[in-house]
Amino acid sequence: MERLRAETQTLKEDLARVRASRDAGASSSAQSASGDLAVRLQEALDRAQVRVRKLEASSQVLGTRVAELEAEGAGATLQAQMDGLRLELVRTEGLLLEVRERQSQAEADRARAIEERVWAVADLEFLKDRVLKKRREQQR
């Protein structure tokens, strides 16, 4: 759980950096691209956080119920119920792991998108400088 929370925090920090970069005054086309990226990242982050909260709550409820059943120790039917709850807990933990993997993939995709955006902005700046240089030369 701590690892997932740390990854979520990293996503939030990266999203803040994208927004700060966008607000810092990149060209309008780069701002549009980073704005779209920021929106998509925020939506993915929100969905992942909702799913994580649901899985954490479900895991906690199941863990509590298993502990209650273990404390009661009331025979074979209780044992079957406990086994069922353990299976459900394992399933929930598997879903949580799957969400973590998707979140890691989203983070990697976001990093690639940020890198591509940085290169695009650098290319635009280079082209802008060339155009300005040619205009200055033509005006001489």
C-alpha cells in the first residue's frame, strides 16, 4: 500500500510539473498539447485513486471479517466461510496489484509524453530562432 501511495504522490508531482511548465509560458501549441496531457493525466490519476480507495476499503473489510471469523472458530462452516473470505482477499490483493501495474504503466507513458513535449517545444524554439534570424538578415 505504501508503494502505491508513493507512486500516486509521484504522479501528482509530475502533473504539477506539467502544469507549471505549461503556465511558465511555452508557445500556444505546446500549451495546448501540455494542457491536453495534463487533463488526461489528471483523469487517469483520479481513476486510479478511486480504484485504490475502493480496493483498500474492500481489503480492510475482508481482513476484519477474516479476523472475526478466526476469533470465533465455530467449526467447519466457519472454516469454509473463512476460506472463502481468504480467497476474496487474495483476489482483491490481485486486483490491487493490477491497478499498481496500470498506474506504473501510466506513469511511464506520462514520462514519455512529457519527454516528447519537451522535444517538441525545443524544436519549436529552434525553428522560431531560425525564422527570426532570417528575418533580421533580410531586413539588413
